[in-house]
Amino acid sequence: MLKIWSMKEKQAAEGGSAKKKVTAAQLRVQKDLSELSLPSTMKTHFPSAEDIMNFELTVRPDEGFYQGGEFRFSFYVNPNFPHEPPKVKCLQKVYHPNIDLEGNVCLNILREDWKPVLSLNAVMIGLQYLFLEPNASDPLNKDAAHQMTANREEFKRNVKHSMAGGSVAGERFDCVLIK
Amino acid sequence: MHELHDQIWTSLPNLFSTMTAVRNPYSISPVLTTSGPFSDEEFAPSPDVITALADMSILVIGAGGLGCEILKNLALSGFKKIHVIDMDTIDISNLNRQFLFRPSDVGKPKSEVAAEFINRRVAGVHVTPHFGKIQDFDNDFYMQFTLVVCGLDSIEARRWINATLVGLVGDSPETLKPLIDGGTEGFKGQSRVILPTITSCYECSLDMLTPQTTFPMCTIANTPRLPEHCIEWASVLEWPKHFDRKADNDDVEDVTWIFEQARARAEQFGIEGVTYQLTQGVIKNIIPAIASTNAIIAASSCNEAFKVATTCVPFLNNYMMYSGNNSVYTYTFQHQKRPDCPVCGVQVLRLAVPKSTTLENLIERLKENPATKVKNPSLRTASKSLYMASPKELEEMTRGNLVKLVGELVGEEEVTVTDEALPFSLRLVVDVE
Ligand SMILES: [Zn+2]
């Protein structure tokens, strides 16, 4: 053991004190949040300023099919972050090829393509992209995806109607229009 | 079959008690009392080294597949004061490889049964069990050990102990506790020597971990091809539709529900291979444990523990990868410390401030400090956001704290500072005068 202790002495002594510890996941979230650079179309919302592992994101797409709507997502970051991605759900029932009726979101970096180097910012930008460019080849809502490729005009009308709280194919959606 | 096992097991102690009479109990003495071509320059061979080894307190974390091997190896190589922590109780499925346990031990705490077994079998060794989570023990507990050997299967627990040991490092050399970390995943494994704050730490290598196998959400939802797709469909998509709570992966009823849903879906798509066992494996993300991999990794880890503790020969610097997938392959390399590691790459800054200092004053002092060079810092403690410069909404929520006194806001806690100018973050210890 003497050898290691002598290695230690060559280092500048750092006065680390032993108090309540911040977890590595919390640290990384603090880092990610303090370096967020979101466009004006996205806003975060924190139910509690003290708990940075649970928050919401609102996306207001400024172009595309979903312009005029406001979409809310919940973010839950667990202690395994960034080994595991944040858990993200859409809080409203929306008509979208990549979001199912329970709010599950099909975004590759939230599951199979997640890497610890990706940041919370990357996830948020990815979510916004889903509204600018819905991807019919990765469907979670098969009807919506089918409609988008089969009849783009009809799809556009369905989106407008659903966003106002209307029903599409017998399913009622939440009104997401900006008041 | 079980009866046969019982018979063999009960006859073993007798076999061993006859063997101890012939074995040289000082088999480690040639290595420690003489020097050889591999001896470290600073190594002073002497019987005192054997005594020092016996007096050294060593902590083993985990008493599972790796832990059983580690405890046995340490007890047989001269360590006499061993502590072991484990939060689990013995399950019948553990018995094929966790050889310190017997069928009659099922349901009992692993740490206690393992300790009792070693204490009974290896004369002179005392293992002290701790039944609980590593997070339940405080810094004073960890400070009593010279060395820590980990045989865990949880990433979260490893990150926690790694950060704790890095955090313990203070001015005196004894606060530096080498961490020997063993890990296995099927036929693959690694062992490594971490000297907290000196070498690369567990967090430095987080991106080297094999990512969990996950499938695209839309494949699960629409085009399942594998039994795993059906199981994920049942647990990720179907479960939340029917229940308001999370599924308990250790509860037979919950797992059965998921299994039955998955089996029905598999039938619908003509997929074979959905079983209860696979269901449990997929939802718990279990990679089958291989007894031989555990034995190899534990042997390497304990060899390193012995070398670190005695300095008789140079120890591993600092990472050994083992793969038994296609043939037997090992690769040893020096994993580099990450300058921006959130755990060990963090500078510590001690600031003494007068009682009248507000949070705003403290931030000004940080900005003026040439050692930190921060521009727009965010400050938090483990439980509180003091001031978050971004995002805008958090800034608004925490702005009110700027006029408050640091002494009242921070209390005894340590402050974590993040800023674009910092490689990762800064640990700030504030002493209010
Ligand atoms: Zn590190």
C-alpha cells in the first residue's frame, strides 16, 4: 500500500469533504440543463426547481402540419442516466404517425440509438423534428402513418381536425391549439 | 437430484477438514518473504507483510456469483479481516454457481450466509456481513477499509461506490481507497484497478459499456419478428394501458401477466420461443451468468487486490478485458482518465466567505477567481437548485435566491458548479466565517 500512498502525495492535495453527495446522474443533468440552447419554439417547465430529474417540455412547431399547436412532453431522468436515455412521454392524445394514443414516442435516440454522449438538448431537438418531419416509415399510429403516405391532403385535414379536439376514425383527440 | 447434491455437500466439510492437515497454511509466504525478478523496487520482503495483510480491513461489495468467488479467494490468500455487503436474499436459481449457499439457505441474506460459511471453513478468517444497500452506509463506514473489491452486476451501484470513493479522497494518504472492480456479462468480463483521483475511474469509462439491447418502438408496435419484440410489446406498451403502477419484475403475478400477453401476441404473428424465463430475462435485462467467467474475473480481481495490498509485484495498470465467446482472449490496457469526467475530473475549490455573503456575492467571487474562469455558472447542492443560469424557466424560479445568504442556503452541503468554461463541473466547499 505504501506505493499508492506515495503516488497520492505527488498529487496536489485536494480537500474533499464528506457531505451529502450529488449523484453522477444529477451532475450530468445539471450540466446538460445549464448548457441547453433551445430555439424559441421550445420551453421547459419544472414543477419543482429543486427536482431537475423530472420536468416538462412544450414544443410549438412554427411550420409544417402541426403549426399552431402546443405539444407537451414529460421527461423523467433515472439514476442510470446517461447510460440509459431519459424516459419521454407525450402528455396529450395526439394524431401523429410516430406517437401512439398512450403518448409513447417513436424516436430512435430515445431507444435503440441512444448513446451516453447524447445530451438532453439532442433529445429535445429530436422531438421537435418529429413535428416538422413526421416519419411514416416508423409508425406507432398506423392509421396516421398510412394516411400520410396514401393521401397527404387528407392527412393534413385530419391533423388540423384532431388538433382542434376533433375525432379521426372514431378516436377523439386532445385540443392542442395555442389559445 | 437435490438429494444427491445435499449428500455431496454435507460430505464436503469432512473432506476438507482432513485436507487442511496437509496443506501448508503459509503458501503465500514465499511470495511475500523473498524477492524475485518481478518484485517491485520498493518492496521489502518480510514476514511483516503477512501480518500487515492479515490486519488490513478489506471490503467486498456483492455476495452473488462474483462475490462468492471473491470471498473464497481473499480468504485463501492471507486476508483475514473481510467485510461483505449485499442487499439480496438467496434464490434457488443462485445455487448452481453461488457455491457458498445450500438449498436450506434459500430466503436468507446472501451476506450473512456467505460470511458464516467462510468463517466456519477457513480458520483465522473473520468475515463481517452487512445486509443492505451500499447507499445505506455513510462515509465513516467506507473510511475504515484499506481496499474495496467489487463484484456487482448493477451499473448504478458501481457508479455510486466509485463516486463515493473518489469523494473520500482527502489530504491524508489513507483516504485513498483503491477500488478493484470485477464485472461479467455472459462469456465476457473485465477487471480493473481504480486508484480514485489518480487513475481513470468507473465513470470515465461509462461510454465503453455495452448498451442495453433495445428495439425500435415501431418494430415492437407493428412488425415483431423475435420473441423479445413480443415481450417488450407486452411490458412497454400493453402494461401501462392496463395498470396505473409499474410492473414489479420480481413479482410472479406481474411477470406472468406480461408473459401471457407476449405469448398471445407471438402466436398471432407466428413467432416461437416466448417462455416465462425469457420474459423475466428480457424485462430484467438479465444476461445469463456463466460460472467460469465469474471464476476467471474473480481470480484476476483478487490477484490484483493481493498485489495492491502487499506491493510484492506491480499491479494491473489498469484494465483487463476478458472474452471467452469464441476462444479465450484477454487484452490489458491503460484506460485514460477523462479530463471532463463528471466524477474524477472535477476540481475542488474551497472558499471562505464572511457571514454577510449573498449567493450573488458568491457567484461574483467565482467569476473573479482566476482558477475557475466561469462566466455564467449554475449552482446546485444534492437536494436544492441554488441558482440555475439556464434554462430560462429555472433561472426565473431560482433568481430569488440571489439575495439570500449563502450560509442559510447551503448549510452543510457541498455545491456543484457547472459552466461552459469548466471541463465538467466544480465542487465548491463554502466555509462561512
Ligand atoms: Zn473519472
